[in-house]
Amino acid sequence: MSEFRSASRLYYDKIQKVVDIQTKIIYFLISIIFAFGITYMLDNPDLNKAQIYVLVLLFLAIGLWLSEAVPPFAVSLIIFGFLVLGLGHFYSDMNSESVALYVQKYI
């Protein structure tokens, strides 16, 4: 009888791990949809492209922190990576002298 219990417990643990991973993936996707949706609703013609990027990043970070789809330290790494990669490309098209001023604001 105890063999059946231990076997069923192992099977249950495997299923639970799969469900936990699927739940985190769903929360991650919902956070992305939430970030783009809220940013689309708050879209203002006065905002430039970089400000919209940062607004999406803000709402994405809020969604990921609340849902705990990824660990909090990973959210901070996502923020830094997005700022460097996303905004670096945006500011690379500008004048090289003024880029340093813009980058210093975010760093």
C-alpha cells in the first residue's frame, strides 16, 4: 500500500512542476500584454520613442514583480538590459555629442 502512495506522490510532484512552469509562462505573457495594453491606452503624441520604451518597461516590470513570473533580481537585470539595448539603438541614430547626455539620464 505504501508503494502506491509513494509512486502516486512522485507522479503528483512531476505534474505539479509542469503546472508551476506553465503558470509562470502564462503570467509572463499576461505581463507583456498588460504592459503593451496600458502603454497603448496612455499613448500621448508628445512622447518620443524613448519615453514610450521606458513606459512599456515600467509596466512590464510592475507586471513581472506582481505576478512573480520571474525572480525579482531577474526583473532588475531585464530592466538594465532593456535600457542598454533598446535605448542604445534609439540614441545611436542621434548626434554623438548629445548621446552622452541622454544616456547619463538613464544610467
